[in-house]
Amino acid sequence: MTSEKLFSSAGHELRQRRVAEALRLFTLAEEAGYDPDECAGGRWIGHMLAGQFESAWQESDAIAARGKPDAHRFWDGKPLQGRSVLIRCLHGLGDTLQFIRYVPLLRAMARSVAIEAQPALKLLLQQAEIADQVVTWGEPEPKWDQQIEIIELPRIFRTTLDSIPNRVPYLDVKGATQNRGEYSRSRPLQVGLVWMASSYNPARSIRFEEMAQLLDVGGIAFSSLQGRDERSDLAGWNGRVADLYDDSVLAMARHVSGLDLVITVDTMMAHLAGAMGRPVWTLLPYEGDWRWMLEREDSPWYPTMRLFRQRKPGEWKEVIARVKEELKALAC
């Protein structure tokens, strides 16, 4: 079998979540002459899905050692102690919210830590006072002598399943009123919904008609945290779902702080609720992202999160049915 066919077969096995076979085939493809960085990248995903984080970091080390330019790799491998560090956030909003948890660990060793955040997150991170300075794209950079892309932080700290810094909340919202205790049956359960992710991966999204089956559960006041054009999906529901969307992520965080539960697809809102320590149920496609690993119903990244996974590719009906039964039990 050619190296190209071996690599293609490895990708197929990975998509089917047969990780051990995928790892074997990626290695055979590399031995047969396929690009070693691409093979290592495939193995990296496989190792992360399997919770084998140290093996994944070894793949990252090998890629870096080969020296091929990577627009998202900034760290030069040198120690960060006593340095002025700039964290650049060049991936998605969810990536920033997930890995911003490492900033306190970094501040404990560095001379100073600044964050260059996406414009949408600047105010949220600024008011949380987690770094010495927060700027956004296009603004003057603070002085630095080490720079890091935020998704590099888990590798820098050689994170394993047992060492994930998962104490929550690690992102506070000043002036917000949180429901901190047990849900009180003297009032309706306050539940926020998000059903559409970005166009980056349409498989993560659910049609509102399917999500709307949850509205049949009594004793719940539903709100929508959904943004963009999908807000029009709420038309015709006769006020049964309050629209809480705001262009400001900081304002959305304040809304989340007042909810008893967020039910969302894999999008920024899952990470925001998890970072704030709010109860969140995340609905995942069959081919879930590496960070959710395999088969787990919980997330080591977010102690207050539950995962509801598709058991067959593209099949949301059964997922919604399970969520509905759990929601009934919570609301009764």
C-alpha cells in the first residue's frame, strides 16, 4: 500500500474513532515516506482523544524539532521564568476561554504576563484581572521577550489528565449575580440554549426544531444564548424562549451567571459556562473534537460539565431524547 493510501486509511480510522488502528497506520505511512509532520499531527489527535497527553506532547516536540514553519507556533522552547511573556490568542474564542486557565500558573513564574486577545474577549478578560495587561489585535503591544500562542500552554506545562488545572471558576465576572446553590423548586429552572455552532464544523450544529423538543419539559424558563442569524429560529415560539443574546461576550457572561443550566452544542458558550463553573450540558457530534476525548460523559477540563454524545454520525434525535429525560428529572 502506498504512503498516500496508508495516510488516507489512518484518517478514516481516526474519524471512526478506532484510535489504536489509526495510530498504527499513521506510523506505517510515515515509514513509507509520507510527510512526517502530517503523520505526527494525526497521531497527536489520536493520543489526545485517548487521553495520552504526554505521547501527544512528544509528537509536538518532534514536529518542532524538524523546524517546519508554523504560523501558530511561537514558543521557542526556552524557559519562561523571569521573562515578560505575551500570550497571543489566534485560535477560536473557545480555545482562549479553555486555555486562559494557565495564566495564573504562568504569572507565578514569569516577570509579567500580557494577553493579546480577540476583540470579542478583551473586556471579559480585562475585568477578570487575570493578567498584567490585556490588549487586542491592532493595539500597541506591551514589551515582551517571550511570546506564546495560547494553545501551546498545555504542552508547555506538560499537562496530563491528572494535572489539568481544572479548579473552577477560573473566570469571574464582576458585578454578576450567580445562582451558587442548589436549584430551588420554588421557582422555574432557568435554562439557556445554544443550538448552532459556527460554520467551521456544521456537524456540531442542531436544527432548532430538534432542540425545541426540550421546550415541552415543564417547570423551566428557557432562554436563548444563540447569536447571529439563527436567532430568527425563535420566531413563532410565542415568547416561550427569552432572547438573551448580546454582542458583548461580557454581557453574555453576566447572563450565564444567572442561569441554573446551559445546554449547548460545542461552541464558545460551552467553554464560557465551564470556565465560570456553571452547570453546562454539551452536545457533541460523533466525531467530537480531541478535547472531549472518547466515550466520557464528563470532562476533566470542566468539572461542572456533562457530555451528551451522538452514538451514530449525524443522529441528534437520540441525543435530544436523553437530554430531555435528564432535564425532566432535574426539573421535577
